[in-house]
Amino acid sequence: MTSADRHVSYAPTDGLTYDPSDARYWDEGALAGEVARAFDICHGCRMCFKYCDSFPTLFKFVDEVHEGDVRKLDASETERVMDACFQCKLCEVQCPYTPRDGHAFQLDFPKLVHRFKAVRGKQQGFTLRDRVLGDPGAAGRMARMSLGMANVMNRVSAHRWFMEKVLGIDRRKELPEFASSTFEKWAAADGRMTGDTSAEAVLFPTCYVQNNEPQIGRDTLEVLDRNQVRTTCVRGLECCGMPAWEHGDLEGLRKHAHQNLDTLMPYVEAGAKVLAVNPTCSMMMRREYPELLEGEDRERARRLAASVMDPSEYLWSIRDEPRFDTAVKTKPAGPIAYHAPCHLRAQAVGFKARDLFKKLLGARVVPVIECCGHDGTYAMTVEGFEPAQRAGQNAFREMKGAGASTWSTDCPLAAIQFHQFAGVKPAHPMSILARAYRGEPFPEANTAGGDA
């Protein structure tokens, strides 16, 4: 076999589409042609060898098993490559062949993986674990009904063994604590649910802030208040849909997105910005909704996407206005180790939390842009726990090596990953700024197992 015989054309096939409203998206033959094309491009390029196990697995199959011919991978081997992707999006950021770069190859590997999982899900359905992890809002409601027992049981080894055997959630994984009351309930009691569509911004607190750590949402509002950003909260927001979509559940994603659009659009149409606390959620609304929804929702999603921002991004945009408050009362004694989440990098908006730390706190910031490995719910699974830990080793090492007494990341799930494997739980940038405005002291030095 000649070298030419072992390769497929790098040019897009007739089956190229990342739009689930296109009938070709669901055609198995069309999908197979695009998978073979993508595999051959990636095998020839090899730039993305370090982000997840998808590419090393692919290269091993092609090089060691199939003599360089990607067309010889069977269904189980293809599935292993696709299931090793945890949707960090960094290969798309790195790749020179993407639609974002206007390249003729039009390659978007993470979206191809989503397509693969959506087609598989349509054919085979979804597991109980997919359903449980895919709806964090429901999980939060069930946890509150347990009156705190969910948190207790998550620390009981026998219960974790049961969860592992029944749900496939690894018994070793540190799981988020559930709050006894929601962020939404606090916001209503605090008079934040104004219903004022003339507000400058509306907060999208995210499932994590709603169910697990409401204080991050409170801190965000406090910082926005200090900078005279008229911000309102709204009832009825749901999950952004990424936990469902990472398993290929398009129907679940669209259901959540439709509710969020119904809730947010009156504010968006009036000119408000939507400030999403978690970069995964802002990425979903800014980059994924306009391509994954259909009909009227797709058009509404395009208008929503133009309004979505990260809180740090928005604060940075008003830094030259008189209302921008530089009167912080305390500052970290040393540098800040700042982890830039993968899904923030995927949005290409820069690292505005880092810039705020420099401007407001006068801090030396040590940026860490390696993936922490948590990546949605992947690190919680039996098959994902160890690969996620391995993927995050560079990030753990760099954060620990920064010599910083204060650690920060915009991603609350990344904070849990660092807490488990690096010994320190980074604080959200808004919590760090709120602490500085309040005049609370910053830690003198890192303490293993403590919060930064």
C-alpha cells in the first residue's frame, strides 16, 4: 500500500455539518466520512497530543494497529477515541484548521465528538448516569429535600461505593457540597428580583452558584454594586445545558435553553448584558446556543449571544468610567496564582480577572493556562477520574509552583479539582475582589487543604 492509499482527502466531505438541524448531521454514513477525514487530519498534524486521551489513543490505533490507515479503525476503537474527549475545547483553540480561522478544512473536533455522541444517544438512548449528571438542577432539588443528608452520605464510603456501582460516579472523587438554600431564594429575600428590564445587567448565576455555592453569586453582586452596575436577578433560570449536551442529549439541552431564552430575552431586548458566573455557561450561551437550537430559538439565541459576558470582562469594559471603584481596603501580600479555565480561553475574550487583579490590587499575577482536567462531569466518572487527574498534573504543578498565597479560578469545578489534587481551593475572582472591597484579610501562606 502506498502512502497515498493510506490517506483520505483532507477536504470537507459532503457530510460536513455541525448543525443538528441539518438532516446530514444524523446520517451515519455522512458522519463516518467526516470522522475518517478528521482522524486523518489529526493523525497527520499531531499538534494536539497533550490535551486529552483522544489523540494519543487515535495515534496508537493508527500507528501500531492499522499501519497508518485511519479507515481501518472499527466501531469500538472509534468509540474509544470519541469517549476520551472531555470537551475542554483546547484542541479547537489550538487547531489551525477550524471554521473560526476560516480554514478550508473546517475542522472542529469537539463539535464532531458532540455529533458522534448525539447520533449514538439517538440510537441507543442515555444511561441513568447521563440523566443524573445531565441535570444538576434536579440533583440540587433532591439534595435540598434530603435536609443535608446528601452531603453527609457523599462522605460515607459505603454510599460512595453504591454510587460507583449503580451510577458509575467514582468513589474517590471529591464532589461539590450542596447548599441548604438556593442563590435564587437569597436573591429574592434580598430584594434582587426586581423584574426591572431596564437594568444594565442581569446575573446568570449558573447551577453551581444556585445549588452549591451561593456566596459566589452574592460576592459577584457586591462587586457589581460597588461599581454602580445596576444588576437584577431573575427567577426561573435553568442549567445552561452543557451537562446534558456533553453526553449528546440535544433534547435536554434545547429544553433548558428554551426556558433560559424565555426568561432572559425581555432583558436582552431592553439592552441588558447577561453576566454568567461560570465560563462554561457563558461559552454555551455565547458560542453553542446559536448553532444548536432551532427555529425561533436559534434567532433568539443569536441575540442573546451578543449580550453574554463574563463578570470580569464586563467590569474591565467600564474601567475608564468614573464609577469604576478602585478603593479596595485590603490586598494580597504576595502574588496571585490565576488559573484561566479552558472554556474561558475558548471564548477568546482574554483574561480579564487577571487584568483586574493587576489594576485593582496591584498584584503580580502568575497565569496558569493548563487544563485542570475536571471538564464538566468527566472527572466524576469511573472511567474519567484517573485520566482527568493525569490531564491536570501540569496545572496542579504550576499553581503550586507559583509561590502564591492566593489562588483563583473563574471555574468553580476547577476549584474542586485543585482542592483535591493540589491541596488548595482557589477562590472565584469576584470573591477575591469582594474580600478586598470589604477589607477582609488575605491568607499569609498556602495551607494544604485550605481555601485560598
